[in-house]
Amino acid sequence: MRGGPFILVLIAVAAAIFAFGRWLDNSYAFFVAYVVVQYIVLGTAWNILGGYTGYVNFGITAFFAIGAYSSVVLHKLVPAMPLPAMIVVGGVMAGIVGVGTGYLTLRLRGVYFSIATLALAVVVQTLITNWDFVGGARGAYVLRPRTAPLIGGGYIEYLFLIMLGLCVIALATARAIERSSLGFGFAAIRDDEAAAEASGVPTLKLKLIATGLSGGFMGMAGAPLPFYVTYLDPSSGFSLNYAVNAIAMPLIGGTSSWLGPVIGAVLVGGLQEYLRVTISSAVNVLVAGVLMVVFVIIAPQGIVGLFKRKR
Amino acid sequence: MTALLHVEGLGKRFGGFVALEAIDLEVQDGERLGLIGPNGSGKSTLVNCICGTLRNETGSVSFAGEKLDGLLAHQRTRRGLGRSFQLPRPFASLSLVENLRIPILYAVNARSSGVLAGAAIDARCRDVLSQVGLAEKADRLPRDLTQIEMRKLELARAMASEPRVLIADEAMAGLSHGEVDEIIALLIRLNERGVTVVMIEHIMRAVMEFSQRLAVLVAGKKIADGVPKDVVRDPEVVRAYLGE
């Protein structure tokens, strides 16, 4: 399927999901679906750098929280600013940080790069915790409007719609990368960086594109968070759950395709929510951890890998 | 003939160890040059400095009249310097066709005005693969290849970047007699089509058969350069290989 029709299909699917949610008319369903879709965006963002380019980023929460906290800042400075504009700002901020850290850390390979990104998360969390303007360690309250702008209904419906739109953009971008020369360049870097250079691939430039896109989408996924939780403090904004899930979901779904993070997020996110309601709210991370171990053993290529033809 | 590749006073150190010292080397357009030397004499380091994988501290490398100093490896590849690695380094998750697609997308397309797309790229990849005898395995993954096929893929990927100079770094190590002949024939065919070839090799039979000119590196210095049959009789070369 070509790029244009693919995007139309994505939009149609997203519209159908939203219409179904409206028909259900259950705000709990919107709250759950928002989380799952948010993880699709987060997982897709991680996969652009981790899956396509082979650089495992553990600092997801840094980018995610930069998006979230830039919304907190904007909300305090310009309360009337529409959410989509905040998302763009949050994405740009996180993207810039992505390119910056990429430039500083991409000389590191493998596990050393991962450790550096982990350090980034700690640094950003420390900065935010000590920044009084955004609430510091106390956290910040964000009062969201009672009803949604433009579409009417509860504000959560609006948040969900925004996240769905973001998801369409993220998936269309990921698939476009896969099929373009950029995707082949990323794959060459993942497989062998020296050989990629010798084949004419400008590895540093491509890695910066990957870290910028990946960080940017993570920031965009985080930007609506303050409005979703209405109270944001560093320990929830930088929660380990985001990092673990954003890595586990693409790995479980399959890192080779845009579909992997979608399958992973729906499966793991759905299961987590089900267990949260039926058993305990603390089993989230356990689910992701156990599933990740199981899949690394029985299906290292993820679910998508199981169905791909063996070459 | 003009010198296509010109190495002048090139030096490279690793900490206190001098890997290369004031190397001068000229490669003429269309030439077949053999580069030999005992293990650890700096042959691969020289290739890495010429191709930009390593930075040389002193001296300079010029290619087709242009100084390459400060250019990154991919920029040199785009200018027409192709190399194969001593140990094959295929893109393991990509099929053979896709392996060749990378240099076409990133070296050939970055260079020429007429950019190849879609089916034309695929056809070009398969054409290069058939030149090295890998056409039947075009859609397989590198892990399905034998040792010699892996070497051929390594050469094919370098060929796909349409280099003016191809530097083959020990493309034949560990291959059987017949397989060595196959690779020599392949490199000579390439040379006949106008590609300058620098061959780095330990197998003397291959070097003597292939080279029009022979350069010898010993302990980071070039000790001989000339017609192969004279070079191998050079007392200094004999001493380096066999001792006093």
C-alpha cells in the first residue's frame, strides 16, 4: 500500500475507534484507551531509534517529561493556548534535547549509549525537581476545562482524540521511514556502522535524525499528560512504568515493523489495565517484565516476527 | 597516466606505537597494485587511513586531484573510494539485494545527477550480484552464505558503490586454491572495466598473478615499490619475510 492510502486507512480506523467510544459513552473507556494509544506513540518513538537504528534508549522518561513539563510551563504562562500548540512546542523541545544528547552520546556504542541515556533521565528529573516554577518536588496542578472544545462532551474525549491524531502521525512517519532510503540507512547503521560509512551512509547525520524524531515523538506523547492526570509531580512524570513499557511493547510486538509497537501496546497495555482492575494496581510493571522475558525466549523477533515469512 | 590516488608522508600512531611512518604511495588510474607485508606491518591501518575510517596524524591523502584530509569515510566513498573489509561485515538483517541497495542509495545516488529509484535500483543490485555469481541467492540473508560467498558479497557491496578505486583488504584469506582463482578473475574483470584496484593480500601466488606493481610495508614503513618480480627479489623484502 502506498503512503497516501495508508494514511487514509489509519485515519479511518482512528475515526471508527473514536466513533465507537462515543457510542459507548463511557468515560472510563476513554481513560483506558488514552493510555493504550499513548503507549503506541511512545513505543513507536522508541522504536525509531531502538528498533530501526539499533540504539537502545533507556532515557524515555526524560523526553516524555520534557513534553509534559513544557505543557505545565505553557499552561502557566499562556493559559489560553490550545493543546495541539502545546504538543508541537513539547515535541520540538524534546526533539532538540534528543538531537543534543544524540550529538554528545552517539560516539558511544551499545550498552554505553544506553547508560548515558539513563543518566540523562536522572539529570532531567533532578532539574525539574528543583525547578520551583513547575512545582518542584511538590508537583503542579493543571486545571483542565470541564468540557471538550470543538467536539463537546467530556474533556477526556478531546484528549483521546488528540492522542489518536498523534498516533496516526507517528505510525505514518514510522512506516514512511521503513520504506524510504532513510529506513535502509538506519538498518545499515544497526547492522554495522563501519560498513555503513564505507557504503556512503552519513551515519552521524542519520543518527541525529533518529534521535531527534524519537525524542520529539516522546515529547509529543508526554505533552497532554498534565491535562490527563491534572496533577503532575516528578515521581509520576518520570515513572519507571513509561520507560519499561515503551521498551517492552515494541520488543513484544516486534521491532522490525511499525505494526510491532501497535500490537505490543494493545496487548500489554490492555492486559495491564485488565489486571489493574481485577487484581491489583501494582502488577503493571510485573506484566511488562514477565512478558518481555517470555518473548525474548520464545519469539526474539516479537509477534510480528512470528508471522513474517522465514527467509 | 596521472596519479589517481596520492598518499604523501602519511603517519599514524596508536599511543606510543608508530603504526605507519611517512608512507608515500601513488596509484595510477587504471592500475592493479598489490600491497603486501607481514602481519602487523600496517596494511589495514593504511587502508583505514586512506578511506577515512581512521584519522592519520601526519601527511595527506589526495584522490583525483582533491585533498581528502578531514573528510569522513562516507564522503570519501561518495567521491569514488570503495573498500572491502578484511573480515566480511555484511548488513546481517538485510537480504543480499538490500545489502547492495545501501551503497546505491547513499553513494551512487548522492553522486550522480540522474538518481536511481525503485525498480532501477533493484535491477542494478541484481546485476552486480550476478557479476560475482550470487544472483541465485539475491533474496537470501547473509547468514545463509558460505565463507567464499560472504567474501563475494563484501566485494559486491564495494562494487555497487561504483568506485573509481577499489581497495580489497585480504579478500582471499582462508579460501581454497580454486576460490582464490575465482576472486582474482573477478578483480581482473573489474579492472578491465576501468576500475583501479588495490589488492592487499598474503597469498603470494594471488599477488604475483594479479599485480602490475607491488608495494611492501614492513613495520609501518614502505620498503619497496616496483615491478613485482623485482620487488620479491629485493634483499630487504626477503629479509623482512625470511629473516637474515
